[in-house]
Amino acid sequence: MTVKYPEVTHAENTQQLKINKKSAVATFFSNLMRSWTGSIGFFIIVILLFISIFGQWIVPYDPLIADFSKKLLSPMTDGHLLGTDQLGRDIFSRIVLGAKVSVIIGVTTVLIAGIFGTIVGIISGYFRGWIDVILMRIVDVQLSFPFILLVLVINAIIGSGLRNIIISLAIGGWVIFARVIRSEVLALREKEFITACVATGVSRIGILFKHILPNLFTPIIILSSLQIGTYIIAEASISFLGFGVQPPEPAWGNMLNEGKDYIFSSWWLITFPGIAIMITALGVNLFGDWLRDTLDPELKGE
């Protein structure tokens, strides 16, 4: 007796994929709404992205044009929501444009450091041997230096500016990705499904691309979300010290640097950029913590 199974058409497959995608998105937002910390972090990130993309069209004043007749105006004075700085530039406009700089630096640095660190971590953890020894000793040496100090030294060598601060932060930050990804690869190597692949004759390249890499997406996403906040704070610290983004480019760090001499007479010059940095870092970290709690199987008890 021959059993005939129902045929599944291409259209039905496509429809099922769409349903699965909608279900995944719905599940994501459903889980997000159940966490007030994750919701707050997600809301802050959405606002930050909106401001960084459309900020140049919503600012009420040009953040680069000085007007000495309006210098050091207090908040809510003469149409300036957050006041003006020592050159008469609108603080609110400069903070809005500074968000774009922070987003560019945070995201670009994570991409560069994440890609390079992930490659190093995979090579070190999967192939082991003398390659692992050399790469991990390089990581150990770099980790022995304070992160900010190392970035400052690199910036002093290659110069300041937006591009160079991204390069220096990526050089200083790739080791975190390398160390974490190596640990994940070492753990995956001991899993039963990897042992089964080796026993059935699957090539090392096949195991790497078909079984190791797909299982690294979750730790990479979690680590990247947490590191963005670190890089934004680091950029602000370095710009405050005068080695990062240079004036008149609006960046939160150099706004703090410019306003430090007026801390007692014009408190708004450093207060509002500082609040912007704090809220941004808080939002990224809250969302990153929620992602870690949601995506990490060990934390969910699975």
C-alpha cells in the first residue's frame, strides 16, 4: 500500500515563512512589553535614532553659527529651550546634532571591533594550538592596559577627529569580542552535535560555517548591544579631554569641555549634555540587559 503525502506548494511555503516572521516580531514585542526596563531602553533608543536621523531638520537654530549678542542665555530665555553657550549657540540644537555623532561612533565602532574580534575569537577557539596561544597572549597584553588610557595614546598618535576616534575605540575594544567569542566557541566544540558531525566526517570548514557560526549570533548581538553604551561614554570622555571630536563639531563630550569653565556661573552648559550622555547610556544598557536576559538560554533556565 502506497501512502501519499500532501504536496506543499511554493506559495504555501512562502506564506508560512511570512507567518513565522510575523510571529517572531509579535513575540519580540510581546516579551519587550512585559519588561518595563527593556521597554524604557527600547523607547530611548528609538528616540535617539529618530533624533540622529532627522535632527538636522528639527533643530530651531544652526548649531554652528555664533551670536555673541545672545551668549550665555539661561534656559527658556528668548526662544532658547536649553539656553545658549559662551558663543551664543543654541544648546538644544547642539545636543540634538550631537546625538548623530554619538550614534555613528557607537554603531560603527561596534561593527568594526565586533567583526575583527569575532574573527579572532573564532580562529583562536576553533583551531586552538599555537594560533590560540599567540592570539590570546596579544589579547592578554592589551587587556592589561586601561581602556581609556590606551585609546588616548592611540588618538595622540593618529590624531583627533571623528574617523580617528572610531579607529582608536575599535583598536581598544576588539579584545572584548575576541575573548567572549573564543569562550563561546570552546563551549560549542564540546557539544554533542559537534562531536556527531566530526564522527560522520563533516569537514572542519563545514562545521565552522554550518554549526558554529549560527550559534554565535546571540552572544554577538548581546555583547554588541552592551558595548555601544561603553563606546559612547568613552567617546564623550575622550572628547572632554580634547582628543576626540573637535569643535565646532557638536559632540556631547566637547560640549562638556567647552562648558567646564562656566560650571558655577552657567550650569546649563554642562548639565544638559551630561544628562544626554546619561540617558543614552542608560537606555542602551537597559535594552542590552533585557536582550541578554531574553536571548541567553542559561538565564532563562533552558
